[in-house]
Amino acid sequence: DSYNNIVRTTIEGLAAVFGGTQSLHTNAFDEALALPTKFSARIARNTQIIIQEETGITKVVDPWGGSYMMESLTDQMYTEALNLVNEIESFGGMSKAVVDGMPKRRIEEAAAKRQARIDSGQEVIVGVNKFILDKEQMPEILVVDNSAVAKSQKARIASVKKSRDQSKVKEALENLAKCASSKEGNLLAFSIEAARCRCTLGEITDAMESVILFFVKTRFLDDM
């Protein structure tokens, strides 16, 4: 029952605010099925507005300050996160850990354990493995004509390429590739300058990939 996601998102939003989040995004209840409709997007937006305007929790800096339970959970999370950081450092950093496959394994292990708990009923997901509706009502789905979107976007890109200064584009992409190759300068600054010259995201990516090796996932035995 996808409408249960409205309740879940509200609770998650409250938890984020309690935790002092600097930025909050509330998903629409139908985003697991398709892009949000105007109706579901309005509910997602209003969830944030109601939390902000009607609950009063945004007026308190640390509502859970002093709570033994919350402080204990915070310490536990910190310790477990630090253990992961130390494990990553033992590989020589995140890049080497990714090559080894460590992050992927940890994510898959966590996903498999949770799925096992759900399948066994140890972890309850309302509407999925408990309190299941006899007949589920599917919400209205936003249907997007991807072919029409692609055609429109290609036309827009062609128009941009036709109207821009090609000499500036060439110079911006060369500067970007040079920075990526030499590792001298600010890569973000050169990327922004390339965007200002109306370089496309694909062109910016290609410029960097021309001098930086593209990561290729290693196939491990547990993937087979």
C-alpha cells in the first residue's frame, strides 16, 4: 500500500529535524513507482511545511538533549561509523577500498540481512508482510513519454551548440582536461567556467575522462 509511505515520510522528516538536519527532502509516496504526480508532490511539500509551521520543533535547538536513550544511540552510531572509517583507512583510503569491493560487500551484506528479517517477519513492513490489504488500490501514475522528452532535449542541445562560441568552448574543455591531468588548479572552477561557456554535461565528462581513467567495476566471485 503505497499510501503508507506518506506516514513513513512524515516520521522520517521529524527524525531528520530532531537530528538537526541542515537540509530536508521528503519523497512523494509514489516515487518507488514513477515520477511524482502533482498530487503526491503537494503532499510531500506540505509534509515539510506542517512540520515547520505546526509542530514547533524547529524552535528548539536540541529537543532530545539529555535523553539517555538518544545519547546512547548517538554514541553507538558514532562508534560503528568510526569502525567503518578505520576499515576503509586500512585499505589505504576509499579509492582502494572501492577497487577491493569492500563498500559494495558491506552494502550487499546489510541489504541481505534486512531482507531476511523482512521475509521472516522479524522486521515488520506494514502492508508488505503484515496488515496486508486484500485488494490494493494502485495510485494514479504519472506517465512520461520518454521518446518525446529525448527528442525535445536533443533539439535544445542542438540549439545551444549552434548559438555558443565554439572557440570558448574548445578553450574551456582544454583547460578542464589540463587541470584534471596535471592535478593543478581547481577542477570545480574549470567545470563551472565550462558550463558558463555552454558546454554540455557530456562534453565536460568526456574532457575529464580523456585524461582520467574511468572506474570499471571488478567482478568478484560472489557476483557470479
